[in-house]
Amino acid sequence: MSLSFPGFFAALLLLQGAPTAIAPAEADEMAVPSLDQIPIEQAAAPRCGVAFALVGRWQRAGEPRGSAYPDMNSEGGREFFVRSMAGLMDSQGISREAVAAMVAAEAESLATPEGEQKVAAMMPACLLMKQSAGL
């Protein structure tokens, strides 16, 4: 199933000014890790960022499943996404392209009925994480 997540990729465009730890040519040669392969303490914020972006997409589309959450488009969800993806690039030394691939894979896994349940289960902790980040 191929899904289009324009909001995710628009946010990723904001990362163009963010530094990468390795040269793009080197990144292309590396295998792209999944969030499951990254230590949980480094994957939690990016995973929440993807969940915020997905909920924001639901909210913009007027889908009822997005109404249970604070407005991700005006209450820091987008900023949290951008910061967490930049942090992932820095901590893992991966390129923007690799992060985009990870985001797409995570978003696709969360865009299923089981994924929607995962979003609901993780959202309380994610909202606390966003609040702790001052967003």
C-alpha cells in the first residue's frame, strides 16, 4: 500500500538547513535503519513526531479520529516533528533522505487500524514529551 504524506515531507523540507553528521555521498552508501533498530531513548521522540504528523494530517482532513487530540498544527506538533527529526539525523549521523525513508515507513505502519491503536496508546506519553520540550 503506497500512501502519500505531504505534510511529513513538507516538514522534512524545513530540515534542509539542519547539519548532517556525514557527507551525503557516504549516507547513500549506508543502509537506512528503521526506528526499530535505534535505541528506544533515541527513537521515542522521532516516533512521537511521526504520530503528531499523522494526527495533524487526520485533523486537517477533518477525520474524526484526529478530534481526540490537541490541534497538532497549532500546538507544537509540527515543531516537535522537525526538532526530533533533526535530532535523529544528528544522533545517528544519517542523511535527510534516510530520515525521510524512515518517516515514510513509520507513517505507513501507523496508517493501519493496528497503527491507529498504537498512536492512541503512545499519545499520552508523546504529549508529555512535547510539553517537556516546551511546545
